[in-house]
Amino acid sequence: MSALRKIRMTETAAPQRPARLAEVISIAPPVEEKKMSAAKRIALFLASPFVGLAYIAAMPFVATAMLLWFAAKALAARTPASVKKAGLIVAAPFLGLGFIVSLPLVGITALGYYALKAGEKA
């Protein structure tokens, strides 16, 4: 294929791309704006300082949790496998107890959910 033919092919192909893009844009449905009521705007305006205060109050706890998480990850990278296994052996009974306590509650919740779904269909 000659260089001239490649140039002609790119010249003929280039104008088709904007036309296809214009078709796609014209087909897309318009985005509808959701209108907020005045009462909702006022409520959000009045609640915003308290939301900011909650973020400020939670920041030390979030930072402490992040520091502990990164420290635990760094410590886990340096500990030998035998210490990790010993830790898992110590934690296993507590994990089992947690599952024994929580799984019946999860099962009852799931049964209730499916019972309500079946009641809606009937």
C-alpha cells in the first residue's frame, strides 16, 4: 500500500468520526434536574454545621484507627509465621463464639426478609 493511499484513507475516514459522535450525542436522553423543595434546602442549610462538627469530632478516632491499622500491617510483615499461627490459635475460640452468637440472628433476619418478600407477592 502506498503512502499516498494511506493519506487518502485517513482523509476520508476523519470526517466520518465527528458525524458519528454527533449522532451519539443527539441520541442521548437529556439529563433531568431534580428540583429540591425550599423546606429541604433550609433543612440542609441548618444541618450542615452539625454534619461538619461530626466530621471534626470523628477525625481523631479515624486517625487513630488508621495509625493502628498501618502499625498492625507493618508488625505483621515482620513477625515470623509461628507467632502468626499462635495468634490465630488464641483468636479461634473468640471467632467461633462470635459466629455462634451472630449466625442465628442473621438466619432469623434472612427468614423474615424472605417471608416479607413472599407476603408482598401474594
